[in-house]
Amino acid sequence: MTPTFTPLQNDAVLLPERLVDLLGLGEFGVAGEVVAAFLGAFLVANLMMAMTGVAGPWAKRKITAAFTDRIAVNRVGPFGLLIIVADAVRLLSKELIIPDGVDRPAWDLAPILIASTALLGFAVIPMGSGIHLADPEVGLVFVFAVASMTSVGLVMAGYASNNKYSFLGGMRAVAQNLAYEIPLIVVAVSVVIFAGTLQMSEIVAAQAEPLLVIAGVTIPAWYAFVNPFAFVLFVAANMMEIGRNPFDTPEAPTEIVAGYQTEYSSVYFVLVFLGEFLHIFLGGAIIATLFLGGPAGPVLPGIVWFLIKIWAVFLFTQWLRSALPRFRIDQLIEVGWKGLLVLSFANLILTAIIVGVIA
Amino acid sequence: MLGVVALLIPLGMIVVSSLLRPSVPEPNKRATYESGEVPTGTTKIRFNIQYYMVALLFVVFDVETVLIFPWAVMYRGALEEGVPLSQALGPMLLFIGILVIGLVWAWRQGAVSWVESPRAERKGREVR
């Protein structure tokens, strides 16, 4: 009575393999593959860094300014775009102040960990136009595992800084991560029930089928349309994961200065900041892959649609940032454990029953 | 490979920054930040037990999500192969049911609501 179910084998060409063909690296054997893998990873990492570069110093300011009826950066370059370069140079060339009593290895490692784990998650995200670094069968689990490793960095940063604000920020980060993690994964499981696989490319492929046709327009079976309830839950839990308003209690500039990043300056601050923005985009990429059909879309190439989707999620976070007040930490715990958790289990069971009935 | 790149980029930035930035050591500069005041006391203090309570609950549910994943992958395929719904869904409903009972118990014990310290409670009563 044990059902044998093998997921469809995926034969899509990944980015490193493409590079091997494109640059004729095949004749170098393993060395060629390593070089291609490195090049691919470098491309993807820099693409995401560029997104972060535009988002952090420029887009965030412009968006917030638009919401509060100001102009924001407009002096350096067209639309103030060169502020990105200016800010990068400014922050990198600042003095690195090492406060008294910091736990040295942990304090140094935390920014690196925060930035690199956020970057690592993009390895399994299919970005369209053949930009897809790796496609393991457990891609979804990998993404969540890597994304949660960031919390370790936050705790390290908070605890090692020897600062009361940092300490509180670190503790809040843990409590918050514990509260969101379960709802996030349980909602993702409800997607897995539909797709029947954890492989990212398969999840995207499963969303390509048409759901229904309205007035000649085919609506694809994106899981945001199939299961909007799960989509809303996931977006809320994702807000908690990336620690943006209204769930930015670990940073809470009006309460605890800057939370875990209070004592960081110069390049370490850049890394923490970078890690946060990468995390927003990683969250956007997960949402796009699980619920918005990944890189699918009409007319434009896949990568453009993928970028449009993650920027849409970014804009949404900035909108909430301007529009909503912050939750208090105790309210946040209650929202997580009493609200989101219960709703996500209800969603899981409902999804299972619906799939069971129609299948 | 992305792992290597993801490490190289931050390290590269640190190296570049270390070439660029000045170093003007001064003892007062290194003081721990406390809103401009001279720092009082140590940071290694006792903190709210609540963080531990939630963590304990988390361990239970985290293990449980790991157990749900294989079921979710199998579920649809199993149904399509003709496994009756009661056999595919029943055990998982029971499993989740037990967990929900656990959550309700923890909820009623007050594990998921924020515990106020006795001092804060006294203060709150005075205000009220």
C-alpha cells in the first residue's frame, strides 16, 4: 500500500552548464566546470548586489520621500542616482570604531554571516532566462534553512556588541524569528501540497498551467490566485522574517536606537545593511517563486519579470514602512503564536482537504 | 560556488575598506553607546524568561514541520495513485490535532503571552 511517487526529473539547463557551453570551457573538464560555476555565482551575486545598491541608498529614500511629500536625494547625478556611488565610498572610507568590551571573533563574524547567508539563498532561485545556479530536489528547504541562518548572525551581533540596545535587539530578533518561522514554513508546505515537490524549478513549472480564461485572457495557475489565503499569510510571515515594518521590532529606531546594529560602523555597518536589503529581495524572490509563478510573464523575458516581481515586493515593504505603526514586542509574539500559527495550520488542513477532494 | 562568492564579497569589502579608512584611536570614542551618557552597569544582565519559553515551544513545532514536509511532497501523488483520502490525510490530521492540543495547552498556561516582571506589574497597578 505504499505509493511510489517519483517527482518529474528536471532537465532544464542551469546557468553554470550554459556558461560551459558558451565559453567553450568543456574541454578543461572539472576545472572548466569550477570556473563556470564561479562565474555564474559571481554574476548572480553581483546582480543582487546591484539591486541592493539601487534599493538601499536611493530607492528607499525616494520612496519614503514620495510618501511623506518630500524630494529626497536629487543633487548628485540624474535623479540623484550617483548618491549610490557616493554613499558606498563614504561608508567604506569611514573609520571602523571597535567599542569597548566587544566579543571579538563573534562581533567580526556577525556582519559577514548576515550578508553572506542572505546572498547564499539566491543559489536555488530560478530567475528566468536560464539564470538558475543550482536546482537540488530540496531547494525550498535549502532556501528556508539559509534564510534562517541570518538570525544566528543577528544574535551574534546583538550579544557580542556589549551594548544594552544591541542586546535587546538581538533578543527581540530571536523571539521574532521563532514566532514567524513556523507559520512561514507551514504556509510553504501548503504550496508543496499543490506542487508535490520541493524542487524550485518544478514549483515554477507547476504554476505555468492555465487556471481559467476570462475574456480571452488566460490566467495562469499561480499559487497566489489558486490559494490567495496562503499568499496573504505568507506575505505577512515574510514581513516578520525580513524584519520590516510593521514587524521591525528588533531594530525599532525609536525604541532601542538601531537594535543589534547599534555598535557597527564603517564596512561592518555596510555589511549588516546589505544583508538586510538582500534579505528583503530574497524574501521577494521566495514569494515570487512560490506564489507569483517565478519568472513567468508575457512579452518580456523571464529575468525582467523576475526583477519586476521582487521589486514589487520591495515597494510593498516600503509602502508598509511608511503606512503602518510598529508592533510592540509582546504584541508581535501574540500575533505570531496566536494568530499566524493558528491560521497557517488552518490553511494547511484546508488545502489538504481541498486537494484531497479534487484530486 | 555561490557560497564562496558570498564569502568573498564581504571579505573583499572589508579589505577595500581597511585600505581606505582612517584610524584615529581615541579612548572616548570606543565607549559603549548609551544615548550619549556614560555607560552604567554591564550588559551581561538577567533578561526576560519569556525568550526561553517561546524558544522551548519553537523546538517542538520546528521538529514537527520537518515531519510534515515529506508528507506534503507525497500527498498529491499518493492520492492520484488511488490511495483513499482517509489513509492519506487521516494520520496527518491526527498528528496536527495532537500538536494543536499541545498549543492550546501552552496557550492556556500562558506560555505564548508576554510575562511581565513583578516589578513591571507593580508599576502597572500603580498607574491603573
